Amino acid sequence: MIIELSDFFNNPSLISLGPLNIQYYAVTWVLSAYFIYLFLKSHPIPKELGLSTDQINDLVFLYGLIFGAMFGGRVGYMVFYGSDQLMNNPLSLFFIWEGGLSFHGGLAGVILSSIVFSNKLKINFFRLTDAITLAMPIGLGLVRIGNFLNGELYGRATSGDWGFIFPTDPFGLPRHPSQLYESLLEGIVLFLILSFIHNKTKKIGIISASFLILYGLMRFFIEFFRQPDAHLGFVALEWLSMGQLLCLPMIFVGFLLLIYFLRKA
């Protein structure tokens, strides 16, 4: 079944009042942070760490969303995907209206902000990241839906009977809805697997290591259906995208951490 999407799937606005525009994509970010906050507020790990409601609020919205995901995601995007533009004009780092956020940059930002947060409160860093990584698939799933609504980060062209024609695609080709694949795998499936692992073991660090491995593998797989960035194309071996390349060290570090925590336990 080939579905031709309407022009709605082109950075649609939930509210448009004169100069005020609230995009659906922005709504998915806000909902992600809110649902992650609700999850952590009721989860036993933050209670085990002695975090108050205000501290969880700061962790999610200040350290996680603003300093981690958004600032780290923007820096990561410019370094990994827009290095030429950044070198030609360093101020382009702050051109947030042009869009461009990288998951791997956002992950690095969340890790750094978690280090600051855990040191500030003198709590176990990896126990904190266990809680954070349990909640992260909630945000990943919702934001990928935002990508789908925006008609961005769509998949590669398909010659099969299943595909979407995005209004943002200059070639008008039927494509894999890779955003929905990612929402399913990196959101729902990853959340269920991590929750299962958490129910089976309470060992510190296992969830964090498992997240790095599982997300890396899932993202690496889905990249075979996702259209590489037009200005980059394939960056290695004539078939590896930048997203896949960035997943390799993520998977490697995840396995190292998993071995370390299992031996330590």
C-alpha cells in the first residue's frame, strides 16, 4: 500500500496566531520531557537515590532537556553533520531556527549533565543513568513521531507495495517511514526490553550498558531503511551512514560496561 501524505506533513503547526507558531514537533519534545518526569517521579530508583520531586524536575527539564538533549544535540549535529558550516561560520551553532539536533550529541550532553548532577548531589552516577535510560525510550518514541509529522528523516526509496510519499521529498518517491520504525523499535520495544532486564536484575549499571548496546544495534539496523543525509551520503565503506558510524563506539562501550558490571557483581 502506497500512501501519499498531504502537505500537513511539512512542519505542521498545532497553533498559529500571527507570529506565534507552536509546531507539533516541539509538542513531542515537551510531552517527552513531561512523561519522562512522571515516570521517574514514580519509579523506585530515584526514590532509592533520595531524589525529591524538585530534584527530579531539575534533572529532567534543566539538566536533561535543556543542557543535555537540546544543547548537546545541537552541538553534536553541527560537529557530526554540519562541520563545514560550523568552520565557515562558528555562530551557526546558535542558529537553532534552522533546525538540526543529533541523538548522539544529545546523549553525550545527557551523560555530561548527569555527571554534574550526580556529583552535585553526591549520588551514584551509574544508578542515576540506570533510571534515566529506563525512561529515555519514552522520549525517543515520541520525538520520532514528531520527525514523521515534520516529513523529515524519512526512509530510503522502496519498490515494494509498502511506502509513503512525503510532501517534503523533492523526488516524490515512495519511501520507508523509517521514523515510525524508529519510534516502534527505539521507543516501545526498547522500553519493554529494558523494563524486563530491570525486573530481572537490580545490579547497578546493567541497564545503562544494555541501553547503549540495544539502542546502538537497533539504530544501526534501521539506518539501512533511512535515507542518508543528502550533504553527507555514505561516510564509510560506501554503505555506512554517519548514524551507523556513531553507533559503533556506542555499542563497543556498552559491551565494555556490561562486562565490567557483571564481573564487579
